[in-house]
Amino acid sequence: WSTVKAQNLELTANGKNIAITSENGAGTLRVKPTETTLYTLTLTAADGTQKSKSLIISVLSENTPNVLLFLVDDMGWQDTSVPFYYQNGQPVKTALNNFYKTPSMERLAAQGLKFTNAYSCPVCSPGRTSLMTGKNAARHRVTNWTSPNSPVLNDSNPHVLMQAPQWNMGGMSQQEIPLPRVLQEAGYRTIMVGKAHFAPATERYANPINLGFDVNIGGSSAGQPGSYTPQFGSGVYHVAGLEEYYKYTTTEERKRNFLTNALTQEMKKQIKAAVDEQKPFFAYMAHYAVHQRHDQPDPNGDTEYYQALQPGRTDFEGNVNINQNIGNFATLIQGMDKSLGDLMDYLQELGVADKTLVIFMSDNGGDSPIQQGSSRNMPMVEKVSAIAPLRGRKGNRYEGGTRIPMIVGWAKVNASAPIQQEYPIPQNVANHDIVAIWDIYPTLLSMLKLQVPVDQQVDGEDISPYFKGEASFHRTQKIYHHYPHYHGYGHFYSTYREGDWKVIYDYLDQYSNTDLWTTYNEGYKTAGRLPWKLFNLKDDISESKDQARDPAQQERLMRMARALMRELHGADAQYPLLKRNGKIIGTAYIRMPDLPDVDSDGDGVPDLIEDANGNGLIDPGETDPDDPSSVVPIQE
């Protein structure tokens, strides 16, 4: 170190003082820690001013696990034979659970922990960036899927009244410290196989190697494969590095060389290389399946059964439009599930299954080709839709857009394995707490005896106590989502869930009955609509009973609205932009519900008097509508 004007220097290691000597403010100390250690050097100037600098040196413990992070693309909460829907504490087998065949998921769930309230983001790049950074999308600002070629605004269909802000169109910021880089520097072999989609082709993070992966096979700026069959597409959508799998003549070649299976074989090679080197590994198996295209069946699935689907079959209700893509999608699910089982079997063959943690997740809500009816706002109560009984799908403000299947378990249960003695993951157990994809970053670092880098702010929480079976542990039971974009299935919204309750804010509805909106006749009617919606997910998982106008729930609505607005403010979220005649005229900031009589804290002063500008925050001169002791005397 070298300092100027330092009257005093102090060095701590994990909070404990270490003796150091300096000459003219400069010095050196060589250390060899036996555990991951945070070193902080603090200097104090003559006037009392202090500055500090910190450094983490990571040290792997002997009892460190391997990690297989198995991420599926566009897999919905119900695209599996594993039931994630529970009523009165009991699993409910839905029509979709009976339709899909996922024995490997069933196997992992039987020997592990199933999370029924796990969340990601509405679309893929935000969810994948949150996984790699530990941050909510509102904070890292990759709030939409990134274009494969170059940074663009990327709203699916430009809206006449509103457009997205200047979000991080170039993908993950280079200021981030990605999870694989932390693991790589700690001594892990970091393996990336499959879909990346972290940034456009012109940006540094389009290549996963730059995130800290030692190996990248198949990962690029593309968000979907050009084809699941050889040559695996062309141009920017070509899945590269798989020339070995280009033959596609015989039945066996078609099974072996279908994209999902080809990627699985490549992951096996890379895991074996790590085991041969006697290095712990972080294997990121990021399948392109089950993203569309859905016109190609996976020959590893039960193609004869699913290709025989006909309109009127009892698999679905009569008003579901049966087409071949539904059957093809089901085989993609089967092929993905076979990959999971094959990798778990291979880990056993290599003798490392009992010290390999398997995390199964999807990157966003489901996008199966199942459609029912024409209304995108139709409640899906007990009907066969894309993700019934959840409402909505990928990109949507409702639960179907963000709730995902998640299972965590050891590849092989062995109670005598040292790492399993420390983390005896409960078997065949369903956990109903809220968890999020951005929790994985701090959770893995905790389990691996590493620390979150000093300069990496994370929103995720360490949920590893669940893996120890600690019944008293509960992650903070709230979560919010922010999507200031236009998407085919949903647009311009923020949501906040706390416990069983959820609020939704629709930015397009916020200027109802004003000249700005009623002068347009483009088909979007706002008159009389309330921008806020309120649902009780415990009683109404399909979000069909909006309680925002219920007088008995107006205090709850006001409190949750403020909570959402404060979360967005804390993350420095970006908001949609207002347009008129094709020109930007302002910003569509979120606004409190127009409920002038609500007094949430019972202090005799209505909420909208305490929060005079209606932004949900406690600004100078304002009092807290949630705190009855926060009162400023009213002067006549």
C-alpha cells in the first residue's frame, strides 16, 4: 500500500486487527490465509477523515461441492409431471402434469427440495443476468431480452403512447462481477454449455469466456437456436462447436445428434475433464430447449404418442386448439428431462454424484404452444392453458410470466458424504416460501465458503439454510418485478408480492380519463380503469378476483403500493417514456392509488396528505403514512 496524509493505518482480517508497519505511509504484508478472508485497510487523516479499501482472498475448503446448474429455457411452472401446485398442503396433479413426462425431474424432486414459489424475470436475458449478478433486473437494468446483433430498444411492437427507456441494451454491465468469475478465481473449473444470451454480438459479454467461464460450448448472443437439428441453424442463430454431431441419417444418429442431447454429451466431456484434473467444477448446463422453434420433435421423446394428438382428445378441454407443435413441445420437454437424468447418472459413474449439488431452474415463465381462447386477459381457473392454473405466460405481469419450477438436491443421496452432513438437503419435500433466481449467487458463494465480492451489491439472499433443513429459516417473503417494455404477452408494468398478496401496476392505465389518452383511438381504452390491481394468491392463484376496489383492502393496497415504489426507488429503476405524435414528451412515473380517504397508520392524517406528491417516498417535509408516530403538527 501507499498512502498520502495518513496519520494512522489499520488492517483487519475478517474484522480482527493485524499488526502492520509503514514507512512514510507505505508498506507491504504477505499473507497466506487458510480460509476465505476479507482484508480491509483503513487510513485516518489528521482531521479525522477516514478512507478504506477492501480485498477478499478466496480459499476453497476441503469440503467444497461441485455444482451442476441446470437451466431450462422458457419452461413453465406446469411443463412437467412434477406437481408444483398445492392446495391445503397437498400436491394437485393438473391436466398438464398428466400430459408431460419428466421422470428425471421426479427423481430429483424425490431426493431433494422442491420450491413451489420460485421466481425469475418475465423474459430471458433479465433472468440470466440476475442469475449471474445476484441482482434484481430493475437494478442491473437488463430489463428486456437483448438483440443478437447489436444494442437496440427491442420492444416487440412499438406502442403509439409509450416506449421503453434507454435500458442496458448492450447486456450485462462490465462493472458487474459475474458468478463464474468469482468461482474461477477461487479455483473452480467453470463450464458453460448451451445458451448464453447475455449481450448482443458487438459486446464483450456476448462471449461467456469473458464472464469467467473456462469453457464455452454453444453459447453466443443468440436467444434461440436456428434449428435443433444439424447444422443447428445458420448466421447469428447458429449453435457453433458441434460439428461432431452433424450426421443425421439413422435413427440412432437422430437421437444422438439432436441439439439437446449433443449439448449433454459435450457437458459430460467437460465434467470428466474437471474430475480428471481433480478440480471442483461449476457446470452451467443452459439448454436451448424448450424455446421455440416448436416445429421439430425431439426423437428422444415419445414422438409416436405425442404426434398422434388430435382435436377432441381428452388430454385437453374442447376449446384448446390442438396442433402438432404441442406434441413437439412435449418431446422437447422429454429430451430436456432425459438430459438431466443422463448427467446425474454420469456423475455417479464418475464417482462424484454425492458431492455434486444439482440446481434445476427455468429462466422465465413458460411459453408452450398451448393456447385457449383469444383473450390474453382471460382468467385460467382450472383450465388447460399454457401454465394453468396460473394466469398469463412468458412476458406477462401475472404469475405465469415469472413463476418457475425449481428443484435442489444432491445428484446422489449419501448421508455419510461430508458435504451432505453439512447440507443434508431434505428429501421429497416441498417448500412454499418465496425464492428468486437472484438468490443463487449469494447462496452458492455461502455454500462454497466464499464471499460476495466487496464491490458487488446483490439483491439476492442466502437461502442455503433451507438446504440444511432449518425449519425456522425463511427468506424475506417479498419480491418485485419491473418490466418497462412492450411485449406480445404483456407490457409496461411493475409488480410486488408480499406473503400471499400481490399488487400489479399498469403504466398504460395511469393517465385514465385525461386528454393525453382520450384523444387517441388506437384501440387501447383506459377510461374508468384503475392502474392498480390487488390479488390474494392463496385464495386466488389464477389472479381472477381483483380486490383493488374493495374498501376493506384499500389500506393494504396503499401500503403495498408504497412498498413497491420504495423498492423501485432503491434500485434506481427506469420508467417507461410517454409519447405523443411519435415524440417523447415525458416519463411515466409510478403513482400512488387515488384513495384520498385512506389513513393507513390511523394518525388522523390521510396517506395522500402525508405523502403530498404521491411518489410513495418520505421526502423532506413529509411524514410516513405507515408510522403513526411520524407526525408533523399542522399549523393553521
